[in-house]
Amino acid sequence: LKMHGGGPAVSAGKPLDAAYTTENLEYLGKGVCNMQQHVENAKKYGVGVVVAINRFTSDTEAEIELVKKAAMEAGADAAVMANHWAKGGEGAKELAEQIVEVCGKTDKSNFKFLYDLDLTIKQKIETIAKEMYRADGVSFSEQAEKQIANYERLGFDKLPICMAKTHLSFSHDASLKGTPRGFVVPIREIRASVGAGFLYPLAGTMSTMPGLPTRPAFYDIDIDVETGKIIGLF
């Protein structure tokens, strides 16, 4: 949340900036808008929303209270500090109790999906982009257009959509923090997982994890005991 409020970039393998390990209500106060949009999105499904605040050792009481207040203002049914990292099950007891309570109060008949499966592939993607990400619209590459036409021909157009997009921003661009507006989501490709039952558009430069071969490459990786060099990597 601090990063979404303008905090310094976080890089893997590098120490965290002091803004993340000491109290910084300014960054946090500006960044809670990101969480609030997540709460608003979840409420669109007609379900109860509980925000779990995963406590870090450096989090202060003032920071936790700020997040709780912001969550409730956004429409959450409860916002609870969870300290299971330090206290195990006991640290998550209050969270569990709140979830049970909110579930008991939630009218299941209010649940609704974000879109109707009978919408076109483009309409479903555009609904997600506009309703969840707050994008102005969606652009489709020539390849994506051809894939859509093919899926419609094969009868896969009634499948739900699972977006492949960066988790670091509501947009397709990881550098756009907080709650960005005024952007268009570019869809460069749409793949089908027919067995699993969904289509997954690739937004921006998002890549997917390759599947493993029948015979994993590690079988051929070893150490040359005479030179100490690793062999079989390439």
C-alpha cells in the first residue's frame, strides 16, 4: 500500500527502503485507495467483504488503524489485523471469527457474477477492464482479433475469462500505482484452456509460465568433479 502511495520501488534481493520498515502514514494514506478499489470490486459480486491486514513486525498501531478505517470507508463489512506470522493460529483467531460472522449475515441470494456468459468474448473482456480496473476501454491486436473469430467459430465464446495481467497495478502497466485512470488495456493474444474451461487474454507484456517437458532438464545437469563447473545447463 505504501508503494501505491508513492513509496520507493522495491527490487528483489535489495534491502527495503526505510519507508517500508518504519512508520510512514503519508505514503500509506495515499496508497490505501488501491485497497479501497479492491473492496469496491468485491462488493460488486453481492458478497460480504472482510479485509485481513497481514501484520509485519515493523507495522505500527497507527498504520493498522489507518488501513482499517480506509477499508470500512470503502464498504468492507470488517477489517481485522491478522498476526498469525508471530502468534500462529491464535493470531488469526479474530480474523476467522469475523469471517464466520460476516458470512452468517450475508444473504446468499444477493450473489451475482460480473458478466453473463452469453456476452461476446470482447464484451466480457471489456466488462472486466472497465468494472474491475476502471479502464477507459480495451484494444485488441490483429492476432487477438483472429483468435476471437476462431474461438467463436469453434463454440468457445461462451467460456468465462481469466485475465493474464500484472498484479502490480490495476492497469496492464506495473508502473502505474494507486488507482490509475484514463488508460486502455491492450490485449495482444487470447489463449484457450478448453479442458479447464476458460479463455485467458494476455494484457500488455504479460508472460506465462512454460509447462515442464516429459523429461525435466535437471536430469542432464551435473557438476564436473574435476573442474567444479556445472554442466548441462545449455
